[in-house]
Amino acid sequence: MPITRRHLLRTGSLVLGAGPHLADIGPATAAPRPDAAPEMAADAFLRLKPGSIVPRGWLAGQLRLQLDGLCGRLTERSHFLDFATSGWVHPGNGAWEELPYWLRGYVPLAVATRDGTALDRARRWIDAVLTTQQDDGFFGPRVLRTALNGGPDFWPYLPLLQALRTFEEFTGDTRVVPFLVRFLRYMNSQGKGAFDTGWVSQRWGDGMDIALWLYRRTPEPFLLDLVDKMHLWGADWTGALPGAHNVSIAQGFREPAQYAQRSGSAGHTRASYRTYTELLAAHGQFSGGGFAGDENIRPGLGDPRQGFETCGVVEFMASHELLTRITGDPLWADRCEELAFNLLPASLDPDGRAVHYVTSANSVDLDNTRKTQGQFQNSFAMQSFQPGIDQYRCCPHNYGMGWPYFAEELWLGTPDGGLAAAMYAACRVTAQVAGGTDVTVTEDTDYPFGETVDLVVSVPRPVAFPLLLRIPGWCAAPGLQVNGRSVGARGGPAFVRVERTWTDGDRVTLRLPQRTAVRSWPGNRDSVSVSHGPLTYSLLIGERYVLHAGDAAFPEYEVHATTPWNYGLVPNGELEVRRTGGPLAANPFTQSAAPVSITAEARRVPEWIADDEHVVAPLQQSPARSAGAVERVTLIPMGAARLRVTSFPTASPDGTPWRPESAYRRIRNKHSGKVLAVDGMSTQNSAHVVQFDNSGTGDHAWQVLDQGGGWSLIRNGHSGKVLGVDGMSTQNSAHVVQFEDNGTDDHLWQFV
């Protein structure tokens, strides 16, 4: 899609006046915001006050599951959230990102659920944090004042500032804005070293979000200076990726588009679009909306078995939500929904009491055993469901913002006093529109499992305001009616604008016909995935949950397959959508409650197996050769499957033979007892190959790949690169290195 779509939101509307004529004359426009500061561009859409949206239906069920589950009860389990010892309450003690992460999700969760106990708990923490501020504006653990290069480490503050913003917007607490002004003034007084190193250097988009919000509230000139420092001294996201960490990428790629509000440069906005496109092209060649980020991205290792960290899932969602507001581009809302419906539910157990570190498009076993062959970039055990307070650490504290933020962004304000339905779920929204009139819109829908959205408008008196409705990119032929009268609406991605004088009880019905689609992924060996509307579908695999530790409140599960999973889909095979009857379950993201399934034609591929550490082998070229009989298999929504195959090979009798994956081995030196390794676990070309203690990391695993004629490649499990000779030298004592397999003879080895 054109990356300048923001400029395509030009004047155009659906005009519904007193007369009978209804005409679709183009996508939505966002007029300049009247009160926008001249030094900063206005957002295309405006955040509504927290609490304006009351989730209903399955979304309310997910939020209640979260409140009653791991996130809501995390203070009972996490020593990082001990009120009596936390450095965020007692500045003489140490603390880092865990409480800020948790509060960022817990405060909007308490707001969304209207739970009095949760609101009181959130207030208790906020009150305590506010009391720690010192005269110069610094607050929290004193150790953070000198934790980064002898100066302040600002990273753990950024999610806490976002929690404080939510609290202030919901409660109107007059302490918060002056508190933030003092702290950001302290931040602005620091030198370059506080901005250009450490985690914070790649995550200043979060700080920019707060600084720009605060400037709109109180236009202190220093705040724009601070925004400039964040952009100019922080990591450069306008070119090549400044780092490989998946969470930092999920947060950081949007920073140039955020800074475009200050710079006015369309080039900055284009940079965020370009980075996203290139990232997904290189590392996101599978369904679900994520990318291969099981800690750090690794060139060449983008198979669907690679995981996307749970922190990355929710940070990517938050980035897409923010970009929807900044740019007005509906495509970002499409992308947020893709993550929310397909990856986020699958990152937790069905009861919401345990989380895992990575969620993979293809995953056939979730055990609590570390992987030693480089299957994942991190070598600790990452797949089982558990509280993971120390084992996973960041994810159980951070995942909580996913659904609450999603709920807050369902509806947005428009600068000209209207409302925009940015994403869809059953809810009720109350907000002021043009002229200061309070309007309530009640939304009834089973979306994404259903395709109809019904809206009922409640107003105290007739009032004119625009209503914008997002048409997803996958929907080619939407149907729109207002009070039973058809209104033209073009296919997505787009916003349709309905402008009329609304009266109490007006009804809007939006139908988003969902079609079943098979997508081919040339970047992943021509594998395919199946979608229906916004949902991606995965093979239904029998799941056996084994409680290996924990208790009913905080269980620790391994999940093992009880049915075959190594299927390839028949090319051009029949796909049949099936729906269950009755009302939608409170939690439809489970195998037993999923209301929609697809039956598909498939063949077994016997050679496709899991390795000896229970990780599914990478895909090979499609179509795969299979002489097996055609079977009917069931696909269920990806978010309802904890074990899954989502990216399938195709399979046919005349396909490409599937070669069993070669085993990984350690190569040990008799004299030293050490094993062959890559220096510093590097994934870069020309990194030296060295010897090291056998510590179980993936860079110690090597795979011998027969190339014919007695010659072999020797591939490293962690980097995916092969043994070579530095500079293709023919000299004695030339260094042996790793390098991408580019076909040169110095990469071929013979056992003699």
C-alpha cells in the first residue's frame, strides 16, 4: 500500500442529511486540530479519556480472565512487586523495569474492568511512587541515578510514565502533571550519555509519546527540546536497524513517525513504514503479524518455528495503535488486530494464569527444557506456560498492557468533533462530540468470529457529528446501512465517513464479509497459511497439559501433542468453514470454545519431524512429496491453539522429496576438552570460530550438510552461517570463521 496514505485521507465523506440522498464520496479526513501547538502537528485521531469505553462480550471476558489470572494476582507471586521492599516505594532499595511494566498494564486493566479493588491497589502504588520525587525532579530507586555510565538510566521510567498518564487521565489527579514536568525537566538537563546508550537509546519513542502528550497539556518549551534530544541522541531508526532485539524493534521502528509530528518531515514518517516493510519481508514471512524474534532477530533464521517474544507482541500492538492515531492510516489498525486475535491469546494458557516467553507460528511441543542446538536465539527454556517471575522476568510483568490498551483504542476521537471506530469488539463508548454533547454508542458484535457490527447511537438531543468506520484491508465488499438504508462503502483498508445529524436510537449496521484465503509465503519455501477474515487458522492438535510445578493459582504447564501434526495442505484443496451455534463463549480462544473452524484437505509428510529436543524441524520446499492418502483435517483460530502448525508445506505425490534434518553435534577437542564455538555467540559474517567450555549454547552446535562428492558444509545452529576461511585465504594459520553460505569453495569441508 502507498506509504503516504495519510495524505489520501483528504476531504471526502458520507453525507447523511435531512434529505434522502446517501452518497459515498471518499475516505475520511482529519481536519487540523484547532488547539494544536504550532510547533507540533496534530494527530489524525485523538485518544479518548480512559474509562470512556466499557468492553463487553468476549473482550470483557479476556479482561476479567486477566484480572483474575496472572496479571491481576502478580503481586502475590512476584518479589519484584513487593510493596514493602520495592525501590519505587523505598528509594534506598534497588528496582528496575518490572513494576513499571506491570503498572502500565494494571492501571488500564483496573479502569477497563471497573474493579474497585484493582483501582485501589493501583492508587496505592501510584501514591507511593509520587511521594519519592526529590527536589531536582528525580524519583524512584536512587541507584538508577547513576546506573548508566555514571548517570541516570531512564529506560525503566518510560513505562511508568505511561502508567502515570493513564492514571491522571482517568482520575484527574492534579499531582501528576506537575510531577511529570519536574521529572522531564530533570531528564532534559542530562548530557548525551543518558540518551545514546543502553536500552533507552532504542526505546525513546515511549518517552517521546509522553513528552508530546505533556506538551499538549502544558506547553513548556523545554519539552520540545527534550523531544529533539530523544530523536537526535537516541538510536537512529531512519535507516538500517540499530539493533537486533525484537522488543526494541517492536517499540523503536515507530519513533521517526512520532518525531515527524515535531519535524514536519514526511521522510520521517516514510522511514517507519519502510522499516516495518523491510522487517517483515526479512523476518516475518509467516502469519500472525509478528516476526522471528526469539530474543534477537538472526539473518537467515526466519522459519515459522522461530518465536516472537510475548513482550514483543504487546509492544508491537502498542506501536500499531499509536501509528493509527498519528497517521490516520487504517492499515496499522489491521495489523494491531492481527496480533491481538492471533498471537496474544496464544501467549497465555487458556485460563490466563501462566505465560510463556515466545509464541511460534509452528510449535508442536511446549516443554520446560532449554534448547541447545540454536533453534532459538536464547538458550534458556522459553516455551512452557508458567508465572516465570525470574525465568521469563520481563514478559509476565509486561504482557498485561495488551488487552487493556487494545480496549482503550477501539474508539478514537476525530479533530472535528466526531468518533472513529478504529478496531472492533463489543463495547459501549461514551464521549463528547461537536458542541460538547455527550454521546453513547453501543456496539454489538461477535467480531472477529462474526462479520456484522451493530451500533446504536444514544444522544440527549439531535446532534451533528461525523462517524468514521474502519474497513479492514482484507474486506473487499463491505455493506453499510444507517437506519436500514444502504450506504455505499468502498473496500479496505479505509475509513468510511458517515456525516449526519444523529438522533436517539439511530442504528448503524456494518457488514464485513469474511472470505477464506490461502496465502503463499515465497520467503519461507512457498509455505502457505489459511485465513478467514482477520483470523489466521492453525491445525487442531490434541493437547495434553502436564502440571510440572506450581499450583492452581500459579500453575506451570508443559503441553505435549497427542495427535499427528506433520501435515501438508493439498494444493487447491477444498476448504470448508464451519460455525457452531449458540452465543459466543466468554473465552472463545480455546480449542473447545472456538466458534469457527475450517476443514481442509491434507496429506501426511512422514519425514517432517521434531528434533531430539522436541522442536519442530524447519520447513522445506513446497510442494513436499507425499504418497499419503488425502485426509480431512480441522483448522481452528490460531489464538485458540497452544500447539499449532500455522505455516504449512503443500504436499503432493510429485512434490520435492523432504530430506530429514541432519543432527546437530558438538565438536570437542581432546586436548582442552572444550568444544568448537563462535566467538561471543556472534551472528555476524567473519566472526572467529574458537573453542569454549561446553555450556549448552546454540553456537556450540554444528550440523554437517552433505553437498555431494564427499564435501560438506558445516553449519552453526545459532547463526545459521557455515564454516569458512577468513578472506578465502589459502595460507597456513589463516583464521577459520563463520560466513553466510554464498557457494564459495572455502565453505566446503571433507572428512579424511
